[in-house]
Amino acid sequence: MPLTKIQSLGITDGTIVNADINASAAIAGTKLSGVNDAKAWVKFNGSGTVAISASFNVSSITDQATGQYEINFTTAMSDVNYSSVVSTSINFANTVIIMYTVATTTKLPIQVLIDNSGYTDPDSISAAIFR
């Protein structure tokens, strides 16, 4: 016998419902939130006075020196085994190298070099951290 109607308890007709059959994620508002979401992300300007444009779970950026920054987390990571993706906006024809120094659960230090010849302050930096 084909299924012709689904009976619901309190779900209005026409409502779209997100469901996680494996219960590996939780629904937060209208967003499906799971273990693969970024644990922190930030976009900030790296030249002049460093300032955050937009962020999640990032409390501040520490400008250590030319091309050297620390991304400080609002809530610490569970351990240092997280992964990060960082990109920059620089108007140079040279190769840009982004290096990570010793990461901790509370901050991610990054360094931006041009052709391994010196540090530089990029116009903007974006970073996403996954765990």
C-alpha cells in the first residue's frame, strides 16, 4: 500500500523540516550545525591599524610586528590538533608564503612573507579554523 499522507504532531503543512537520521548534528535555529563547521573564522585588515571586519569565536587580533599576527579565540579549542586555512589579499606579483608558528588552544600565530625575503602587512587576511 503506497504512503499517501504523513501525519505530523504539531508540524504545519508546508513546513520544511531538517532531520539528522544519524544524530551527528544539531539543528540550531534555521541552520544545520555539525562537527564539520568552522570552530572559528575571521577576516581582518593587516595593514595600518589592525581591525576585525567580521568574525566568529575570535576575540581579537594581536599585531606582533610587520606581517606577524596572533588570532585569539574567544572560546579555546579542545586541543592543538585543529586545522586552519588562511588567505591574504596582497597586490604583489611575488609569491606569498603564510607560515604558522606554534599554535595553542587559545591562539593561532601566523606570519606572512613575500618570496621568503621578508614579512609584509597584507591589505586583508581571512582565516578559518576547523576541528
